[in-house]
Amino acid sequence: MADRGSGLRTLFIVLGVIGGLVILGCLGIVGLGFWGFGKVTEQAMVALNDNPVVQEYVGEITEMDVDWNGTGLAEGEDVFVFRFTGTKATGVVTAELVTVDENTEKVVSGEIELSSGEIYNLFPEEEVSPEETGD
């Protein structure tokens, strides 16, 4: 019977080590995901701070975080929603991002909604005028 007890102990040790490795692996993946989204957020903030609409209505964005719920509900694979604080205003930006390289994200479309309720297209020159639609 002594062999059976030591066999169970060895089994529990092996299962404990495997379980610990699985948990560490999962934590590592989650950590990398947050690090990656942090990097995307920083790159998006740089791109948004170069946008004339952001400069006019928000000023310089000094703080920005992913709105996970908004991003999950947004239409489009590369559309992200961020909550921001700027030198002139606070609010939410919905932006479609394209990766240029590992250090650069480009904002190709989107809008900002200020906490005051005002909404601005990030690229107003791309809006269709009534003459173009035939209205």
C-alpha cells in the first residue's frame, strides 16, 4: 500500500506542476495582450495628436485608454474606441487604425465625441457634399 500512496503523491505533484505552467502561460498571454494594446493606444494617440480636427477641438491628447465595451460593439475589425483627456476637452474617439509598421498606427477614419455632446469627423474633407450626391 505504501507504493500506492507515493504514486498518488507523484501524480498530484505532476498535475500541480502542469496546472501551474498552464496558469503562468495564460497570465503571460493576457499580459502580452495588454502590453500590445498599450502600444497600439500610444501609437494611436500620436497619430490623433497630428490630426487637425483633434488639435482644434481637443488640443493635445494627454491621456487615452481603450474603451473595451465600445471597441467590442464598434463595427469593423480595425475600429477602436478610446476615452481621452485633452488640453481643451475630454470625450471618446472612434477610429479605424491601419498598421503602417511595428511602431506606427495610422488613423484612416473616425470621429470624436466631446463630453459636451459635440461630434466631429476626423477627416471632414472626405465628407460627401450635397452636390456630389445629386441632392
